[in-house]
Amino acid sequence: AVNVLITVCAIFVVELMGRRFLLLL
């Protein structure tokens, strides 16, 4: 269950960073 939580958090962070990057473009 812990691994799943870490994976979800990682995906959320990547998604957030991706949106920030697209906004900068």
C-alpha cells in the first residue's frame, strides 16, 4: 500500500511540474 501511495504522489508531482513547464512555454 505504501508503494502505491508513493507512486500516486510521484505522478501528482510530475503532473504538477508538467503543467508549470507548459505554462512557462
